Amino acid sequence: MTVSTVLAVAAEGGSDGTLLGLAMVGGGLALGGGAIGAAIADGLVGSAMIQGVARQPEAAGRLNTTMFLIIGLAEGMYFINLAFMALFVFVTGAG
């Protein structure tokens, strides 16, 4: 499903239930994809942190700071995705 599908249903005067249903499905897929992406990023960053500390224990402080910055960016992208999902569901579904 794409945004063009939702817009086509809205343009041809489809029922509000159909439009709301498509908006909910699209929002759910966007939210699920964002959560999976953030989880994969968190796992990869954590794995790299453990490998880096195992190789050079004295660099743990620098690696820890970098790890938290990267995890924050990955989670920030998820929250931006959450905001777009809410916009898509509530604005498209209300119209």
C-alpha cells in the first residue's frame, strides 16, 4: 500500500471507513518498520561496543559515549517515524 492508494480512495469519495482503515494499516506498517530498524541498529551498535571493549578495554569510556550517541540517533529516527505515523493516521483518517 502506498500513499497514492490512500489519496486515490480519498479523491474518489470512498467511504470514511475505507480511508481510515487504509490509514491505520499504513501507519501500523510504518511504525513496525521503524521499530524493527531501531532494534537492528541498537543490536549492531551494542555488538560493536562489546567487540571494541574486548579488544581495547582502556577505550571503554570513549566507546561508551559514542555508543550512546549513535543509539540516541537511531531512536530519534524512530520517534520521527512515530510522529509521521500519527500525522498519517490522524490527519488522513480525519479527512
